Amino acid sequence: MTLEGKNIGYVFTGSFCTFRKSIEELKNIIKQKANVIPIMSFNSYNEDTKFGKAQDFIKEIEDITGNKIIHTIQDAEPIGPKHLTDIMIVCPASRKYNC
């Protein structure tokens, strides 16, 4: 399957220790010429952690994708009803990590 021309919702959740790895995967998807709509949970958009500052991640993700991050429930609501994505990726997905 090719990702070229696909609209992909890429969701960042609060597994902050894996953001670096997740951003590398995001770059791989962009290399395949997909249009990525970045989405962040409330905490990933707003919280600074020992793994990095939220604003630094926001800038990097928006620079990589060329799209503004969806980060509110109100802005995310139309994604499903308007069929804005072909694929949704949640990366990282919360689970036990050895960070």
C-alpha cells in the first residue's frame, strides 16, 4: 500500500518519553508523500516534561507536517463526520514503556 496522497491523522498522546521515536515515524510517513493532520491530546499539547517543552514539540511537528495541530475537542469533532482522514494513527499509544 502506498501512502502517497492519503490524509493521515497522526495523534500524539501523553507517552512523552516516546515522542522522539514517534516524530521519526512521522517523518517517514511524510517522506511517503502523505498529507498528515497532526492531532495532540490536551496534555501533550500543553505539558512540559523532562522529555521536552510542549512548544518545541508543537513547532517541530507543525514544521514537519506543514499543518497546524488540532488540539481541542471542538477542532477534532469534524474529523469523523467530514471524513477528513483516510487513516488514523495513534503514536505513541499509552502502555508501559521503559523510558
